[in-house]
Amino acid sequence: MATDILVPTLGESVTEATIGRWFKQPGDTVAADEPLVELETDKVTLEVNAPAAGELGEILVKDGETVEPGALLGSIVDAGKGGGAKKPAAAKGAEKTEQKAESRSEEPKAKPTSEPAKSDPGGRPAEESGPAVAKLARETGIDPATLNGSGKDGRATKGDMLAAKDGKSAPAARSEAPAQETKPPAPPRPASAPDDAAREERVKMTKLRQTIARRLKSAQDNAAMLTTFNDVDMGAVMAMRSQYKEIFEKKHGTKLGFMGFFTKAVIGALKDVPAVNAEIDGQDLVYKNYYHIGIAVGTDKGLVVPVVRDADDLSIAGIEKKISGFGKKARDGKLSIEEMQGGTFTITNGGIYGSLMSTPILNAPQSGILGMHRIEERPVVRAGKIEARPMMYLALSYDHRIVDGKEAVTFLVRVKEALEDPARLVLDL
């Protein structure tokens, strides 16, 4: 008996997935709930597990093919009975079509009386433009569809054909409607030199990477994006972290990082400057009276942004646990779609890769994103004296349609104040 392997429900607004790779091949023994195939959607990568134990039968959908929720991928058969996967209805229909085509191909074919008829720009046979045009098309090999016909509905006339035969351009067809402006297509990629082409590798973009590219470009096109900067002295946070990190880890079972402090500082700033926690919906501004903070996580397949929901209700320990769990899930490709939806503001940390300064791109439709950067000792003036202090640049990219410059600067100042005096975070000041 065979058990179908089906594409699971992919989540809200996700209508298709691409087969990434099969972990098993037909005839391989599989255990129940063992990962069988990887699916890539435009939001996450997920695995489909074996619905039962047995052997993998025939694989019906190959790597790189696109499938919809509920589609049949293959089947699990009893051990020793491999290859018993049933074919989907579409495949059966295709077989019947092929059989009919074969039967028809055995019938005697009528001998063509002339060359295939050319067609005019409207997709009609050349004969519909008149017998003279059809005759000239056969004699000259000129396709009327390539001409700007001057006849009715843009059809090529005998004069158009003769002009084309003599090397003259045919008259332009009269336009019955004003031409619509269209955005010119992107220029094709210039061909590489032969020596260079031999050393190139062409890889199809994953659904996730395509979506990242599309969303980032859309954010730039649709928002009035601007970035403002400030710097923060991380000395107080680093001292607190150094003093309590061992006790913290023993009690809470997770490491004390910087993201808990930053998330708390951001929430306080969002409460003071609610425009940064808002978004545009048509002609309306929607102010979010809740704080779902997205934390950008880099993976080998691209950037994903899991969301710490209602982060204002969590302690620093609770936030660190959430972020740690998301990080592991992201690396293992286990994040669910629901875990990456509904964010109201995003934090991204380029500092872990060594970035000194950047201008992060908005995570639409949000109106703000905070960029963290690496900590480095720099000379600063304290009480009239030059000191070396652990400084970090902060960058707030924001949608200027919603957030004014004053609000953006105020937001960053609030974040800076909280981090330079982290007791404020504990005391909710």
C-alpha cells in the first residue's frame, strides 16, 4: 500500500514552492517523520517529512520544479515494493494525450499545396490581408507580420509588400488610440568575454533570494527613505554584561548578548516617538500600539527577519531566549512563516560581520529600521579630557513620508541615552 507525499500548507499568502533537493532516492528506506525533500518558498525554506515508514517510491517532481500546496510529490511504499508511486491525474492525462497523438500520427497526412501562410501583425493568415499580399509573401519570403501595415487594423497592403521588396520602409500604421507609455525593460547583461565566461558559474536564484531582491528594491522605490546617524558609548552595557553574563547564563540557560539591551532601548524610543512604529495604508497612517520587533538574521541562503512579538512584555532574558531560538531555527532552516510576519520595527546588526557604518534598507511596510555596527575604541572627549571609549555607530533608516527629521533624531537620542545608562532599561525609565 502506498502513502502519498503531499506539499503541506505553506502559510498565509504563499501559493507555491520550488523543490530544493530530495534527501532520499527511489528505493531508499525511510523512517516515519524523516526529512525527505526541501521546499523553498519566497519566505522560508522548509522540509517535508515522511508520512510513514517504508521505501521511497517514484519521485514525481524533480529538483527546481514549482509545486502548489497539496500537490503530489511522490509516495512511500512498503519495503521491497519500490517504484509503486501512483502518477498524478495530470500525468495520466498527458499519457492519454500522447496516445491519441500517436494514433493520429499514423493517419495519412494531406500533402501541403504551398508554403505555410504568413500572418499579419494581428496574427491573421496573410490571405486575410488579400490574395496579392499572400502571393507576394510566398514569392518574396517577406512576412507581413514584420511590417508596419498601412491598411485597416494595421494590415499589410500590396504597396507595403512591394516597398519592403524594394528595400524601402513600409508606411507606419495609423494609430487609432494614443500610445501608452511603458517602462523600458532593463538592458540585457553584456556577454562576458569567452575566457571569462568559461570561469563563470550560473546559478538560479532561490525563491527566497528573489523575494529579498524584490522587496528591497520595492522599499527603495516606494518609500521616501532617509538615514540619520548617531554614536553610542557601549562602555556601560559592556561592563554590565561582563559582570552578570555567567550568572545570567546559569539562571536563564541562554547567553547575555547585546540584542536584549538594544531591543529594550528601541521599545522605549518607539513609545516616545510613535511615528517610527507606524505605517502607511493608502491615505491613512496606522499607528501600532504594540511592539513586534523583527531581528534580522543572516543565513547561508539570505537574510531572514523573525519577529519577537509583544517584546515590550518580555524581560531582557525573555528577549535573549527568543532571539537565540530564532537564530538556531534560521540556521537550520526551521523558521515558520508565521514567525516572520507582523513586525512593526526591525533591528539589523551588521557589526557581527565587521561593518563600521551602513544605511539599512526598510523592511516594508515598516517605517523604520535600526542598524547596529561594530564596537571599536575611538578617542572621545569626556570632562575636557580625551579618552579611548568603546563606540558604536547607530543608523536609523526611516520613511520620511511618515517620520520627520526631528522625530528620527529624537528616536536615536532616546536609544543612545538608554544604552549609555542601561539601568534605565531595568527600571523602565
